[in-house]
Amino acid sequence: MSDLYESPKSIVGDVRKGNLFLAIIIGVVVDFGLTLVAGGVLGSIIGFALLEQGIPASQLEAEIDRTLPAVMDSAMGYGFTAIGLFASFLGAFLAAKYSNHKEYTVATVLAVIALLVSWLVEDASSSALKHYTLVVLGVAVIYLGARTHVRGKL
């Protein structure tokens, strides 16, 4: 018979801890890779639509730059924004899963990298409110991705 006041014994296996640096690299590659692919798809859709309207190929880049703000305020733009946010979520989730410890530290580094990149590529033609709203949403989904992994471990 065991002692009532004795600590319970449990067999706990070793928890695999991944490399934090590689976890951050994985998160950045997934986040920005998927975002770039989505941006390329969006640019191609706009380009093909403009070519169908008879815009010459030589003027296509300037016309895409002129049309992009209107497209980003449409349902298609919001859909691509959601894809970009999902890419941030997935990148943070996979980074947290790979590191398997210090998940919120990894998420913080990913959020800082995302903030720096968004600051560097800030579009002067869009409103500051819209830009900072997307920044806050991006940071939130990065932490949500890490939290989703942490909650799954419990």
C-alpha cells in the first residue's frame, strides 16, 4: 500500500526539443513563402484581367500598380489578405511545433521580423489605419499559431 502523502510517480518520456534558430527559419520561410506565392497569384490574376481588357504588355506593370489598391479593397483582396494571415498562422504553428519549447519566444521573434518587414514595405498609397490594423492582426495570428501548438501539447 502506498503512502497517502507520497508524490505520485509518473513515467514521462523525454520531450524532443528542436533548434530554435531552425524553427525561426521554418516559420519565416513558410510565412513569407506562402505570402509571396499568394501575391504572385494575385498579380497574375490582375495582369491577365488587364491583358483581356486590351492593356498593352508594356504598360502592364504601371497599370497593375494603379489598379492594385482598388483590388485590395475588394472581396478578392480581402481573400488574399486572409491567405496572408493564414500563412503567418501556419508559419508560427510549424515553428512552434519544430522548436517544441520556448514557443512564445519563437513567436516573438517571428512577430518582430514581420513588423520589420511590414515597416520596410509599407505602402504609402494605403491608409495608416489599414496598415496598422493588418500589422496588429498579423502579430495576433502569429501568437495564435504558437498558442495552438502549445494548447495541443496539453
